[in-house]
Amino acid sequence: MEPKTNYTIVGLVVMILAGALIAAGLWLSVGFEQKKYNTYIVYIREAVSGLSEQSPVKYNGVKVGYVKQIKLSHEDPRRVEMLLNIEEDTPITVSTAATLISQGITGNTYVGLSADSSDLTPLKALPGQAYPVIPAKPSIFNQLDRVLKEVSENVNKVSIKLSKVFSDENIQNFHKSLANVKTFTHTIAVNSKHIDQSLKNADVLIKNFKEASAQFPEIATELKAGLAQFTKMASSLTVAGSKVSTTMQSGKTAFDKLSQQASPLIQRLDFVANNLEKISEQIRQNPAVVIRGSTPPPPGPGEK
């Protein structure tokens, strides 16, 4: 009976120890306090190297959950879908955004959450979405990579433009320009006396112009007076022209009356002239008309 009792005690002790080990493992891993999580989804357009499932999710540096799942988007292969399990009392609002954050040089990466405002409106799933979508912001390394690419492209463009600027043809033109500048400076040095004289003449010209400009107000006054006299003269000519026009109109009226009165006289003179022409014709044909008259004499005896 004793051996059987010893085996039973040993078995009970082993089971108690095994249960204690299992309870300790559970306590160290998840603890005895069960937390409730809400699931959110994040779409991110960058590499998630260093991030894995069960990676922590931190809100302003405080751990609030973990990464539940990572996979490529079936709708857009450039996108990565991440399911996050976040404690239900975490203030995930409409201003919350997610970004990837690397921990120093170890390469470990976690998902960092932050809010852009103090608005406490909770983030909810839209119609057709299985979970609420937390917008993603590019990580620092992504921003640096983008900036470095832009800088590299700009440097490449600048180098291309510099190579065009410093081409052999431009270098030759630059040498020619330097030679022309040298020639120009030599010409100035040789003709410095003439340049000095020209500058002196320019000073004299400016002085004379200044003196002449001082007389401009007087000249302008005289010119203004002359214009006034010219205006007055033009007005007088206008009045005289009106009077001449009136006189010419009166003369025209008198001439018309004279023409009307002279017209019968002219007709009579024309009639007299016609009669004189007939008489002259008769005299040429028969001069005896002057003595006998225009009436033929009576026929004599034997004349019919």
C-alpha cells in the first residue's frame, strides 16, 4: 500500500507544479486581467520593414495595443493593410493619424498614433467598411527618402545645366569676352584725357541747360500771352468773316434783282438786233430800199 501512496503524492505534486508553471506563463504573457480591444485598419503606402505582427502600437509613446495582421492590399499593390488591436478606452478620434516609427539603430519598428487637434469625436467605420480607417502619415524615413530623391533629381538637373553652361563653345566665348573687356579697358586708359574733356563738356552742357531751364517760366508766360493775342485775333477774324459773308449775301440779293429787271431789256435789245440784221440784209440785197422803202412800187403800164 505504501508504494502506491507515494506515486500518487508524486503525481499530485507534478500536476500542481505544472499548473503553477502554466499560470505563471499566462501571467507573464497576458496577465490575469483581460483587456478589451477595438480593431482598426490602416492603409500605408511605404515599406513596413522591421514591423511584424504583435509589434506594439503606441499613442504618444504609451503602448495601447499591438499589430494584429499585416498584408498587401488586394485593391492596390502599392498599399499595405494593417489591422491594429487597440484598447477600447484609447481616444481614437477623427484627428488621429498613424505613422511608422523606428526605434534607434536596432531596426525595430512600431506603429505610432497621434492626434492633430483636441477634438474628441470618436472615429467610426463608414458604410461599407469592416473597421474604422485610421489615416496614415509618411514616416520620417519616407520623408527623408522623398527629399533625398528630389535633391538628387535637382542636383542632376543642375549638373546637366552646368555642363551646358561650361561647354567648349561657351568657354571660348567667355575667353573672347575677357579679351574684349581687356581691349575696352585699354581703350579707356588710352583715351582717358578725351573722356575727362567729354565729362567737362557734359558738365558745361548741364550747367547751360540749368540756366536755360531757369528762363523757361518767363518764356512760358510770353508764349501764353502770345497765344491769348492769337486767340483774340482769331475771334476778330471770325467776326469779320461773318460780316463779309453778310455783305456778300446782300450783294447776291441785289444782283438777283438787277438780273430780273434786266432780263426784259435784254429780250428787247435782242429783238431790235434781229430787226437791224434783217434791214441790213435787205439793204445789201437792194440798196434802193433806203430810197423807196420796203414796199414795192406799183407796176407801170404794161407791167403786171
